[in-house]
Amino acid sequence: MERKYIDCREYPSEMNCTVMLSADSDDELLEAAVQHAIAVHGEKDTPGLRTEIRKMIKSMPVAKAA
């Protein structure tokens, strides 16, 4: 299984945000990222914002437990 993530450090901003968000699903991550964008970056929740955030989602492999 892969984990989904967005790392604000990969997207320069005036505030030099260093937050990284992750979740098991795109939808869960999208909701968390939208809330972060609104609360921290002063964005408005619009369809355009959600489209742009969805483009930022990347996958990372999860290590299997021994």
C-alpha cells in the first residue's frame, strides 16, 4: 500500500511553510490540505483550489512491518 502526501516545502510561498501532510487516500488528504490552505495560507475553498491541490498529491511507499 502506498501513502499519499503533500509537502509544502516543494511549493515556495512567502511564509516558507514546512508542513507535510499525509493520508491513506487522495480524498482524505485533499480535505486536510484544503483546511491547511485556508487556515495557514489564507486561501478560499473553491473548485479551482481543490483542482490545484489534487495535482500536488504524490505517493510514497510504506515500509512493511516485520
